[in-house]
Amino acid sequence: MRTVSLMDTVGDRLLTMANTTTTGIRKRITVVSAGADSVARIHPAVDERAVHGFDPWRRSEHAVTAATGPPRPITGIEKSTGQVVEIDPADIISVPLHDADGKTIGVLFPSKPKDVQNFVPWASMRDRTSDEYIRPAYERIPASRSAAATYYLGPFIDAPWAREVRRTGIPPIYVIAHANSRSYTVRVPTKSSLEIMYLDGPSHSGAIAVNPYVLRAMEGNEFGTLVPVSCSPAREHGSSTGQFAAEYLINEAEMDRNIHLPTGLMFPGWDEASGQSWLGAETVVTETGLHLPQFDSYWGSPFASEDRP
């Protein structure tokens, strides 16, 4: 049995993935973290063809639909200056996520140079288990207060969106962006550089609602579930970035969809050899043994009563 370890380069988190029996694993297994200021990886082995030839830094041309109309400006905080600025959603860097057959299933908002290589292959694996299952990621008790956090992945369990996917046969729409409980992180090109911007829930949702790759994924999927793969946007229940994002999408953008927002860290990973990908979700266990929910679900679909676990 081999153990896979990786270091979160900013958050100083050590993640340990056990129960791996394949050989040559360091060339084929990739695990990443979707935190707002961190990404961790193990020697990603990526076929560049997996990114479908898209330039991740080009400007998006948003589709105009009867539902959304033309994109409206949103606001964000510019990292370099701390100032609130107005942003055209079409200027936010985005990259389509495709399945193994090339069908658009969502969008990545990259904010780090390696994000495309880290996340696009995850979506394109033939056996994308996250369509129906998640793997709980449990934090081990550190030996001391100064010790780095360690996690291990548990067995597959049903995702909150599993019943809907099984009912419809249509996979979720994935939206990947680095985040925390306060903001989402995106990149916007300026005259001189690519600027990091921090968006609150409604602003990020405003960008999602008019993104051409999201709209493409929604074609033929009128009420399909939305799964944002971001770290901890719903950690603070009742006042989180995730809650405001979900409420905007359902109430303002009129998306009649179920939306499942992570309460903790997310660890997408894949095995290049087997063609399988998975989604690890931080799981908190109380002193009494109760497993707290990994997602805060908002049931906006007219079929929500059939889809609840």
C-alpha cells in the first residue's frame, strides 16, 4: 500500500491520502485543494489535449438569453489595492469543463497558473464518480498544536445530488473557483496584468449566471443540479458567502435548480491510469460521533421534494 502526501503551499496543510495500491502512483495520481488562496498537487501528469486547446486567459463572449439579458457589471475587491472596483462579467477569466466525450458540463474560474492543468482533467475522466458520490475527508488529530493538519479519504457515499442525477440521468453542472467563507477568487485582465479579484456571493453568482460555458451546460438540462466545487463557501451557516450566492442564483437569476455548497475543504482528485476521478469533502465528526453535513443544500428545483436525500 502506498501513501500519497501533498502540501498546501499557502495554508501549510499536509494532506495524506491512503489506501492506494497502484504502482508508479506519483506520476498518475493527482489531488488538489480548492481553497481561496491555496492549491496543492502531486506531480500532475496531464495530457495537454485535455484542456481542449482553449486559451485560459482570453476574454469570454457571453451569450445573451431571454432569461439573463446582457451581462450587468458586478463589483469586486482588487487584491493589489484593496479597492472596490466594477467588473464586466465577460472579462473574468473562465475555462470550460468537458466530460470524456467533449460535452460541456461546467466552468472553471482559474485564479492560479496551474488551475487549468489541475482541474480540467478531473472533469474529463471517463469514470467521474462525483456525479453521484463523494468521499468524506477526515482530519486526523494532530500530534501537537504545531503539527500540520492531515486528512484521509473515507469510502464512497451518496452525494446530496445523487437522487436527482439518478432520476434524470443528467450529471451536475460543476462550477470550480477558489473560495473561503468570505469570498470567491477570480482573475480579470487589466491593461498591464492579470489582477486577482475577490467577489462576494452575489457578485460571483452574477458572473455564473451569464457565463457562456454554464449556459451551454444548461442546454437540455433545465432544472439540473449545480455543484460549486469551492472550499468552505458555506462554512458559516446563515451568513456565508455560499448562502448569498445560492440565494442570488435562485431568486435573482431565476435558476430553478438545486444548489449544493461545500461547508469545508474540497479535494478533487483523479487517477490517470484507471480514468477515475473523485471528490473528497471535508467531514467534521462531533464528540458524539455525529457526521455534520459536507454541503449546505438549497432546493430550488420544482422537483426538489423528489431529490432530497
